[in-house]
Amino acid sequence: MFYLLFLFLVPQCIIAQTNDTLRYKAFLFVSRPVPEAVKTRMQGKSMPQTATVSYDELRYLTVFHYDYEGTIRKGELVCNKAIAKDLLFIFRALFSRAYSINSIRLVDDFNADDEASMQANNTSCFNCRTVAHSKTLSKHAFGMAVDINPLQNPYIKGTHIQPKTATDFVDRTKDFPHKIDENDFCKEVFESYGFQWGGHWLSIKDYQHFEKRK
């Protein structure tokens, strides 16, 4: 009897030790080690052989969000384990306020093509890549940055815009839906957890971008 009880309890103990879970009503926001199936999706895409981090340093998150039509969706992110719990709290807070996020999918669904992911207005985190038009590794390469609703919140450096389809959203004096600005709830929540917003940068503006430094 004790042996059967032990077999029943041990898997639950393992889950409790390896998974971080937050609840909002009936919805669970979960962080866990990157599953093998997800590693297969990432290999050679967001996780090339030259990657600067290992899978052990990353976590796989499942979160819920409201899309632009107000439908509840389940999203997935890979991030550095150093910010995994922060992101669970952040995305739970956004969900509790019904904050609209178009989609939250791994960049591997776009063959790790950042431009393609942004043009699809996809929110994402880990991608082993450099900063646009440079040889410097992005914070995304370490899983320490998140891009939120990139179509309405583009990266701007001089005349260079990413995504290329975001020209209607370059003028930040205009009022339009899903714009991240100083008064935006998303920006406030990320900053409350110690993230820096790319909208505050001087030489470039990256309105979609939130990063945290160890």
C-alpha cells in the first residue's frame, strides 16, 4: 500500500519542484523546462548551434491572453529562466485587465525570421539573433527581452523601420489602438518588474521592446 502511494505522490512532487504556476480564475500560467517537442521545433531556428545559452538556461511558458477580437487565446514563449517568474506575473496582470495582444507564438513558427514574426504582429521572446543591422547580440538571444504587438509598436532607427509594414504607426503623436506609450498599462507593468522600455531609448526607438538586465 505504501509503495503504491509513493508511486502516486512522487510524480506530483516532481511537477511541484520543476513547474512554476500562477492562477487567474480558471486559467493557469505555467513555466517549466523546455520540453523535448519544443526543443525539436527550436533546433536550427531560434536555437542554432552557435547559440549563446543552453536549454537548461531557458524556460517554456504557457500563458493566456485576449486577442484583438477579444477572444481568449493560449500563447507560448521561451525565455531565460531569470525572468520566467516575472513574465508569468506580467502576463497574468495583462490578462486580468483584458489587455489585447494579437498573438503569442514562438518565432520558430516563422522559421525564426524576426521580420516575418513582426509583420504577423506576433509577441515573442527568445531568438538567438543580433540587433538589427549590427553584429551585437540582441537581448532576445539570451531570452531576456520581449516584443509586444510589434506592428503597432515598431523599431525605428532613422529611416529604418521594423517591421517594414509598420509605416502607419511611426508617428507616435497619433492616437491608434494597441499603441504602447508612457501611459500604457503594459509599459507600466513591465517597468514595475524592472524591465527597460525601448521607447525611452535616444538613438533609436523600439516601442515593442522590453528587456531586463541581470
